[in-house]
Amino acid sequence: MSFDRHLAEIAREFPEWTIWRSDAGRWWATRHHPLTSAQRDRGCAMTIDADDPEKLREQLHEQQDLSAGPDGPDEDS
């Protein structure tokens, strides 16, 4: 699959993130919105990177799980 197709598929799957590939060939994603303090406490990251699109997708799924927390999405008070 082409670079552009990988990029487009991941971007569609994770619309709350900006996805790109660096000139060095690493895959990156950064959130569109700041993290809540609860998300930061759970270990969520604002920006992540990976060697390839499959690993980036895995990390994005992990971030989704962390963001939701044990009881689903939370509100920061």
C-alpha cells in the first residue's frame, strides 16, 4: 500500500489526530485538542511516533483506550 493511502486511512480512522510522515520516514500523530489532567495522569500523550503505519495505528488504539479510561471519556473539572 502506498504512503498516501496509509496516511489517508489512518487519518480517517483517527479524526481527532493529525497524522504525518517525517522526511526521515517516521510516522507521527498529534492530538487536535489538549489533554485533560485525568488523561495526562493515565499516561496519555499529546504526540506519538512510530517506525511504520501499523505500529502508529497500534499506538493510536492504545491512546484511545487510555483517553477513555476505565469508565469511558471523562470531563476535566
